[in-house]
Amino acid sequence: MTTENPIEGQVLILTAAKASVGGQRVPDLVAEGRRAVEVRADELRRQYERVHEDDVRTIFLVPEGFWERVGEDLDWSDRERETVARANAEQLLRVGRREDRREEFETALEVREAVVVGA
């Protein structure tokens, strides 16, 4: 796994600005969520659509409710779960802008959730 954070600093700042949790808490929550899902990376690869992969991150589209289940496992509040889900979705959209796929990803997020893991 890479040591570089697969969710960019600008995405964390944007998420913190929109979050219902303290902005200083956002990076820790996102890191906690990433650790919880990265141990399942092989499962994610087998079961879900991989929409992006580079040297830093791999992004999957997973069924709605994925982050709710992760949040239950980690005993997060609804606000904490929403913050982590938002950070993952924003990272997908940021990649989508760079790859001229934003519209495709926006549509996908209407029925699925994004999960970002380190490469």
C-alpha cells in the first residue's frame, strides 16, 4: 500500500467545509474509514466495479448503504458516516473532472457510493 493519502488534501478541506462534524476531525475519520476498508481490498476488487486506478488510489462503486455498514462497525454517528462517504464521493468527482468523466460519476453516485483505497 502507498503511504500517500488516496484522498487529496483539497478534498478533505472541501469535505470539512460541508461536514456536520468539526473540520479537524475529518482527516482522522477519513483515515479510520480507509483503514477499515483497505483490509477488504481484495473483496472489493472481486465484488465491485473498479472505476479508477492509478499509482495512488483505486476507486470502487459499491451499493448504497456500504458506508452505513462500515459506520455501524466503527460505531460512528450518522454525521461521521456522512462525512466519510462525502469525502470518498468528492474524491471520485475530482478524478472525474480530471478524466472528463464527471457526468458519468455523478450519475453513478445517484445509486451507488464511492470507496477510495490506497493503491
